[in-house]
Amino acid sequence: MSNKTLQNGTSQDKIMYSLEEAKKKIEEVGDFSLVLQDVLLFLLQKSQKIEENLVKETETRKTEAEKNNKELQQAFQEENTKLKLIIKKENEERQRDMKDIEGFVKKENADRKKEQ
């Protein structure tokens, strides 16, 4: 196995080393009781499989989370772009209205000057 860090902060190499060490100790216990050795080896294999499954499941979940994150970021970006366009159109509309009002006010002022 590679020197990849697991969720609990330990590396797989350290776990493999400790598993090998555990196997040696179990074999030593086997000198006294073969039944105990078989049970301990079974439990050791079971824990090893559980650890491997956890690593795979964690990677799968991480990949799914990253995918969902990218999708959410894209959706937020699209919504942000839509909002910017709406704001831009509203600003342009307001500017046109302001120009119309300016033109009307200038015309009114000009008409008042003519009347005076």
C-alpha cells in the first residue's frame, strides 16, 4: 500500500506495519492456543477489511462531495450572472428615465423662460 494518510491521521504504512507486528504476536500466541490464534487472525483480517472499505467509502464520498460542490458553484455562478444582467438592465432603464426627466425639465425651464 502507498504512504497515503487516512482520516484518523495515520498513514497506511504505519497500519500495515502494526498489522504485521500484530500477526507476529498472534503467531506467538498460537504456540499456546491454535483456536485463539485462528480467532485473532480472523479478527485482524476483519478489521483490515473494514479499514480498507472505510478508505474506499471515504474517497467515494469525497469525490461525490467535490462533484456536488462544483455543481453548486456553477449554479451560484449562473444565478449571479442572471442577477447582474437584471441589475444592468434596470440601471440602463433608470438612466434612460433620468435622461427623459432631464430633457423634460430642460424643456419646462425653456418654456418658462419664454413665458417670462
